Amino acid sequence: MLLEKRLFNVKEYHQMAEAGILTDRDRVELITGEIIPMSPIGFRHVATVKRLNDVLGNRLKDQVILGIQDPIALDEQSEPQPDVVLLHPRSDYYATRHPQPHEIYLLIEVAESSINYDRSVKIPLYARAGIREVWLIDLNENCLEVYRNPLRDRFSYIQILQSNLNLSSLAFPEINFSVATLLGSETQPQ
């Protein structure tokens, strides 16, 4: 006999946080109605997110609001917390609600232990939501995967870039980024 799962919507998820059932110590996100524990973050993951924050913030300045591991509202059943999101500027900095897919220029996930989950669950989720462009930084293979042009639950354009290449986002084609810089390949450990 199969047991039926109890799925939650965003409103119920927020009510659990307000009631103290979920706290800041609970590293979870709501994905298609399920409360999913997020993988522990290792040193390299943390460093990569900090580097992205620095590089993207310096290059894009006031053209975007940079979200770092903040929730985004995809639909009534999903509120993931991607590592980095480049958002349309708003004077209130999204004080009244979480950003929605049409307000996202670029979403970036950094993955090491979560690489299979990110590829099989989160990337299709972002495509279904209509997010135009997603970058997945694979720390295991030291490469950057580019996903563009969402089509139902997948992206019609996928490219894998090694550290010797450059790229730009769809939203800011005039600004090039070195993949090596984004990956931290050109820096030496201290």
C-alpha cells in the first residue's frame, strides 16, 4: 500500500515558520510542495558564492539587485533558495514579497554534493517557472553549465563551459565574465 504524501503550499510553509515549527536553524526549502533539507555547505561552495557576490556586484553595480541564498517565489508550491539571483531593481528591494520568475535576470546554483539533485529537480523546476537563464556551477568538474530558453520542464539551450572560456548573460550581453574567475580557478589556495 502506498502512503499519500502531505504536500504544503507556500502559505502553509510560511505559517510553519511563523509558528516556530521551522526556524532559521532549519536549512530547508519548499520544492513542489515538499519541505526539502538543503545540503550542508562546504568551504569551496561558500567561497564560490562570496566570489560571485563580489564579481557580479562589482561588474553590474546598480543594474541589478543581487540576492544571495534568498527565497524566490516560483508558484504556490515552490519557494527555493538559489545561491545567487540577479533581480530587476526595485526601490523597495522586494520588502513586500519574494521575487517572482519574471523579475529574475539570471539564477545561479553552486553545486558539489547536490549536483544530481540540482540537475534533476531544481533545473527543471526553474524551466517550468519560465526563468530565462540559469547557470549551474559544478564544483566537482570545475565547469559552468549554462541553461537558457525554458521549454516546459527543460531548457532548449544547454552549454558546458570550461574555465578557459568567457560568457555573458542574456540580460547583459555587453558584460563578459571569465569562467575561471567565476569558478575561482585562477586563484591559488592560501
